[in-house]
Amino acid sequence: MNPIEKDLRSYFGITSESNILEHYGTKRHSGRYPWGSGDNPYQHSGDFLSRIEVLKKKGLSEKDILESINDSLPKEYQMSLSEFRVAKRTAIHERKTSEYEQIHKLKDEDHLGWTEIANQLGMSESSVRSKYAGNADKKAQRAKNIAETLKKEVDKKGMIDVSEGANFALGVTDTELQDAVYTLEAEYGYKRYGVGIKQPTNNRQQTNIMVLAKPEFDQKYAYNHQEQIDSLGDYHTDDGGDTFTKLQRPSSLDSSRVAIRYGDEGGLDKDGVMEIRRGVPDLDLGKSHYAQVRILVDGDHYLKGMAVYSDDLPDGVDVMFNTNKPSGTPKMKVLKEAKADPDNPFGAAIKANGQSMYIGDDGKEHLSPINKLKEEGDWDTMSRNVSSQFLSKQPKKLIENQLNLTVADYKAQYDEIMRYDNPTVKKKLLNDFADTVEGTSMTLKASAFPGQSTKVILPINKIKETEAYCPTYENGTRLALIRYPHAGTFEIPIVTVNNKNVSGKRNLGAIQDAIGINAKVAERLSGADFDGDTVMAIPITDKVNIKSTRALKALKGFDPKTAYAVPEGNPNNVRLMKKEDKQREMGVISNLITDMTLRGADEDELARAVKHSMVVIDAEKHKLDYKRSEQENGIPELKQKWQIRVDEEGAIHYGGASTLLSRRKQTVRVPERRGSIRVDKETGEYIYKESGRTFVDPKTGKERKAEDTVSLISETKDARTLSSGTIQENLYADFSNKLKAMANQARKEAANMKGLEYSPSAAKTYAPEVASLKEKYNNMIANKPKERKAMLIANANIKAKIQEQGLDSNISEDKKVIKKISSVEMQRARDSVGASGRKSKVTFTDREWEAVQAGAISDNMLTKFLNSSDSDEIVKRAMPKNVTAMTSAKMSKANAMLRSGYSYAEIAKACGVPESTVYSALNK
């Protein structure tokens, strides 16, 4: 006997032998359905529906009907409005199923005619015929199929997200999904509750989701194990729920078609590149010249790297994989072992449309073994902001120019927003602006340099070490290449673009967001390889003169894997690095290198720190003696000399982060925050609500207040208090303070601003436009589930990539990589579900915008347009007509851009004015 049935029997005084619970104790009705048995007034679903119909005829509202029914039910089985609606639909399904069975019995067993059956059941003859044909039963059967499919997913995954958008994964309507959720609650005791999750691209914001879980997983468990909340996706229907199909796993390539080019055979110079025979149907890259891919081999291993076409492969070989491993290494040892998950053997997120079909020799469609993570054009979407890790190591003038340009750019944006005449648009954009600016005040990222771009690196053997093949830049352009993590100017190669290079033209062609370089250049880029590593390319001009110094002599020929290798079997019991050690140690040495650079350490000292960082990076994977490296490179002495910090009370501390650029990554504990964030209308600062929650510390047994971890710089009013006093730090501290003040000002303006005033008369005047806008609004709401689904997909993909790459959000370098991954994956997820397509974006006709400006739609509806859709169209229409004037903020921005080396044409485009206006204004 299930627990709910037991409760009901006890409540109604029914013995266990009685079968009076035939409509409550069976599998179908063992839960919180409002029809019961015995003394329950709604012993059958028909009684429940009849009662609703009687109350409805009396003129009662839906709310009053629910109240009347709840008054007659035990408290623990009373319903909410949404549960009542689901129960009503379920009861209707059951009534129709019962009628269907009755009609079939009367027709097939009792052999009655249509008229006689209709009279006996009190239906029309046409209804009887229709129900007999099965039309009435189809919905009930489909509902059952959906519920059973949902149960399979929950049973497998434990907890799944069933909020807006989840129905798209199953291919059913949201109503059908919610009916299935309620069915699992009622029949199996599954649990449904809300959980707040952090947004993929903004951890400071939370999105609330609805979770359906097996009975053993309560809400507290879900909050503490959010990473276990999965999304629907194993099953999908294309026929409304009649049938479901499981997603297939990647197809496999036979290893006989794969050859290995080992390091001593030339593979070292192309490490990570897989050359693919051009023209082979199942290995086609589509419209791309190159792609970052995974290829499953023999079902249990896979290839990982950058795929490019080749016309020089040996007969019988369709894929040539380049590796740094020595000759003699077995082929399958070069490849990676597939993960245990049959649906995701790579532990990585395949991009939307990253798989493709091809026509085989049998004339049928087959899945290609190519699984794309990124392809040509995807690297263009990556952030172009300039990290302080690189810029802080450049000359003072360059730092100053770029930080001033960033501030001027934000001031111009703020000035433009304040000129909008629609208060709702202005309020929304001010809040968005404030979040962006405050984020920059903490990350300390500057605006991009003129012509700066992100490029994925590809190898070209027949090209000089001082040249690069990159068709998106003109021949002769000098480029500074920067790769993260960035230790210093000694890691910046300067190359000259040579697009006449024969090897580049033949093997790479008109590449879009890649750059072809010599392997020696990759080596200078802190040991980059060619499996998807990227560089920031910055054109060098007389105004943008990136400082590059010679490679550190002490690093020449240094190989941490040989210098600090631990002998097989670890005979000396050397302390080996664990994963958690790596995260901490990498953070320590990264901070030390930053602090040493800012305080003027010499080349020999920097080389010691960089050597140790190279050992730390590989120590866990290759079992290196990092403790010996720490001692031999004198890391404790370097900390004593270069990491000196004086606290607020005047005490001197040695070691640990000691400059603004390293300390900004530190965290502090604050009282736990819960609920919505408010804005102080006087200052524009955020006001957080503390939960006041306490708990017993398992270590001490004492009660303590719950806390959250936040970044140190977010809690620091004046960034100069985190500075040790170097010129670079003070430049960044002033930069951070200016941006924080700007963010507070924007939030203050928004908090004190009234929205658009609704006008009933305007709504009547523009009735056709209002109707059209409401239709667009409904379409936009239909897109909201897609956005939710995109977030679920993105979170799953981000999680897979973080696990695959061994990233840790507590390490600054990893955090930057994770942020890039999050941004790209969120956009891809939106694309995959159509959340960012043209159909999901709101556009206005001129007449409709007149209606908006006149107040024909509510402030709330317009706000939802802005929150849920691409608001570019609305922003354009809200912008004042006269935008050709150069405001003071735009003049500041233009001057800053001119000092940074931007052309008049680029400045005009950025300021949204004609080039002649810029020329005239800057040359007065």
C-alpha cells in the first residue's frame, strides 16, 4: 500500500481489506487527485466534474468553485488554482476514457445500434460515433505517454528542470508537461519545488526554476546540489506525444583510417592538428575551412583538436593526427579514452548544428563522425576587451590612454541614454548600463585597441618566424600576439602579415578568424599548441606601440616535464600534486608574477617565477616535483622580496597577493544574502537583504551565522585602498572608482524615474496597433521558454566544458576562460532553440511606435518587451531624431579614441555621426 493511500484510509476510517479505494488506491489515482472514495464527496472523477458543473451553473467563479471544493477535502489534499486546473483536465480525460470504454462495450459486446447507445448514454449520435472512432481517447493516451516518458527521465536523472521551456525538449506543449508533472506528483509522490540558480553569464543574478524530483530528493538537497539538476532532453517527440525517440550518440570512425604523425616526425610543429582528406563525404567540414572538433574512434577513444583539410595524405589515410608524443607510442595511447557517458563520450559540448548528415554508399543518410565545438566564425564572437593581466605590464602612457578611452566610451553611452525620450526604455537601459559598468570596475578590463581581434592559431611550416598569414589584415601590417595566461612582455611575439605566403594560401585560403604562424611563434606564446588555442592580435601603429621584449634566456630549452620529472613508481616518496593543490598553487604563483612585474623585478627573478609556474601547470598531469621547483627557484625568497603589504593598522605582511591587480581577485565573507536586491534612491548603491540564517558548525559544534562569499573589490568603496602605490595600480584604482561612481549614478537615475504612463484613450485610438502589439507580445512570451531552455542547455554545456578542461572558478585565469565559455555557449544555446532568431525579436511599425509613445500599451508590457527580446529596434526608435551633434561626452570619447590611434572613420562609426562632423569637431 502506498503512503498516500494509507493516509487516506486512516483519514476516512477504511480498512485495508476494503476495495472501496478503487479510484484512489490504484496506480492511476494513488495521490492528490481531488476525487476519492468512501466519505469523500468526490468518489469518482465524474462526481468531481459534476460538482464543478453544478457550481458553475450557479454562477460561481473559478476561484469560488475551488474554495467550495477545498472546504470539503482534507487539508493535506486541498489544491492550488493551478493544481485544480490540472485535476480538472485529468478528470475530463478520465471521463472521456470511461465513455470510450462504455461505447465500445455497448457496440462490440452488446451489439447495440448508434441511436440506442446515444439514448442510453445521453449523447448525440455524432458524439457517440466520434468517441467510438477513438478521437476522444487519443488525448488521454497521449497524456499518459508524456507522463510515462517524463517519469523515465526523472527516474534516470533524479532531479530535472520543468519550468518554462522544458516542454520544448520533449516536443509537447507547456500545459501537457505540467499535467504530466502533476500526474507524477499525484500518482508516485514525486516532488515539485522552486530553486534559484545563478545565471551562466552573470553570477550576481539569479533565475528561479521549477524542479521535479524523485521522492527522496527534497528542496534542501536540490539547493545544496544544484549541479545535479538536469534538463530534459533524452527523449523528444515530433508528433505531439504519441511516440518518443532517444537522441543518438556520436558516430564512430574506424581507427584504420587514422594515422599518427609523431613529434620526431614533424608532429611537434603541428601538435593538436588533425589533417582531413578533402572530398571525403563523411568528414566534410561544411562551409568552414577549419573547426575545433572531436571524432569518436573505434567507439572507445576520440581525437581532439583543430581539423583542417589536406591534399597530401598517404593512400588509405583519411585523418592524420599530429602529436608531440614520440615514435613508437601506440596509436590508441595517443588518442584520448572516451568518457563513460554514452551520450557524451567527449565530456565537451558539441555546438548547435555541430553534427551533420551525409549520404553513404548505400544511398542512405548517416551521421558524420565530425563533432564541432567551434568552427570558422565562432572565434569572432569572443570578447575583445583588454585584460589588466596584459595591459598593466605595458608602458604608463599606453595604459592611461586605454583606460581613459574606456571611461570616455562609457560616459558617451550614458549621455546618449539620458537623451532618450521614452522613460521606460531609458530606465531599462540605465540599469543594464549600470550592471555592465560596475562589472568592468571589478574586472578592470579596458576597451579594445584599434583593429584588435581574437584569432585561433593554425600552423604553417613554410613561413618565417617573423611573419604570419592572416587575410583579414593588410599585407605588411605588424601584429602583436598575446595569449592568456600572460606572464610578461617577453611572451609577446611581433609578426608581419604576409598574405602572399604560398603554404598559407594553399592550405588555409581565405580564413576568417584564424592566423597561420610558425611553430616557433607558438612556442613563444607560453607554449601554445594548435588544438584550439587563441591569441589576441593587435595592430602596431605609431600611437599603439605594444612593448615586446626578448624571450627570457633562462627559459630557452627549459622543459619542466624533464627537469622536474618524478621517476616511475615515485621511489623517493615525493609529494605529488593533487588537483586541489594545482588550483591553489597556480593562483599563488600567478599573483607573485603580477606583483613582481608591477614592482620592477629583473629578468632573472621573473624567469625563476615563470619556470616554477610552468612546473605547476604540468605538475598534476605529468607527476612533477613541484616542491623541489619551489625551492630551487627560490619562490619563498621572491615572495619575501616582492609581496609586501601594509594593512589598515600599519602591520606589514609578507607573501600573498599584495597589489590591486592581484588582490581584486580575493574574496571576503559577508552575511548570507537572500531575496531581491533594492537600490538606494539617494546613492544608487545596491541594498542587500540578509537572510539572518544560522546553523551549527559541524567542526566546532557552535551556532554561527550563514555567510556568502563575494569579491573583495565589490565590497571596497575606494579601490586605492587595495593598491600598494605603484603607478599602474593607481591608474587602475582611479579607473575602477570612476566606473563605480558612474554605475551608481545610472542606477540612481533609474530608481527615481517613473515609467511610461498608460492612456486608455490612446488604446482606443490605436486599437488595431494595440491588437497587433498584443499578438507580438504573445509571440515574445512564447520565446521566453526558449530562453529558459537555452539557459538550461548553456549551463549543461558550460559544466561539461569546465569538467573537461579541469577549470576552477576560484582561479583567476580559469575564471576568465569560464566567462568566455559561458558567453559563447549561451549564444549558441539561444541559436539552437531559436531564442535569438528574427521571429523571436520585436519590431515595430511606425504607427505601432506612435501607439507606444502615446501610452496605448502599459509600462509593464513595454518593460517585458525590453527584458525578453532584442531591444535594438526599440532603442533606435526611442533615440532622439537629432543625433548628428557632438555632445561633450562624445567629444571626450572622440579625443580619447584619436589618442589611441583610431581613424576618423572608426571614430565617426563609434559616435554615430558623419565623419565630416568628427573631423570638424576635432580640428576646431
